[in-house]
Amino acid sequence: MENTTSEKKFKNEISKVSNRVIFLVSLSLIVLNSILVIVLSKRMGVRNLDGTYNEANSMATIISGLTGMIFSFPVLCLFLAFITTIFIEKKQRYSKRYLRGYLFTLLFLNTVIAIRFAYNLLIG
């Protein structure tokens, strides 16, 4: 019985958060992740999918990291939002649910990536 009441409280708290707040937090995480990508790309090189190696602190590494963070990652979240939208407030229209699902997906995945980048930065 305790779980259902705490689950309802959690759902009520989540439903009170506006889309604007979620968007601003997601945007700040994208900026933080972009900064972390720049710092990490200055420390270590990367191997591309075609087998070539980009040196640390090269412009190609920084540009590809930023392109992935700013453009590719939000597009991936667009597709993942189709799945998360299924579980959000079924009383609303799908378009409103989809926007909220997209923002929550973007927020969650950016948080996970920020933790991963920060961990890699601390480990060195």
C-alpha cells in the first residue's frame, strides 16, 4: 500500500513540472555536455568508424564531438520519445504527450551522458 501512495505522489510532482523548465534544464545539460566534450577531446584522441585516428586536441575531434552532442543526440531522442510517450498521461492528446516524452527523454539521456563524461574526466 505504501508504494502506491508514494508512486502517486511522485506522478503528481512530475506532472506539476512545466515543459519550459524541463527544456531549460535539458538545454543547460547540452551546454555542459558540449563543454565536457571539448575538454575530453583536448585530452585524448579518438578512433573513427573507418579506422582512422584523430589526434588529441585536433579540430576534427572537437567538431565531430560537438556535432554529435548538439545535432545527432537530440535527433536520437526524437526517435526514443515514441517509446516513452506511451507511458505518459494517456488522457492528453498524443502531440502534447510526445513533446513531454521527448523532453523527458532528452533530460534523462543528457544526464546519463553528463555523468559518464564527468567520470571519464575524473578518471583521466
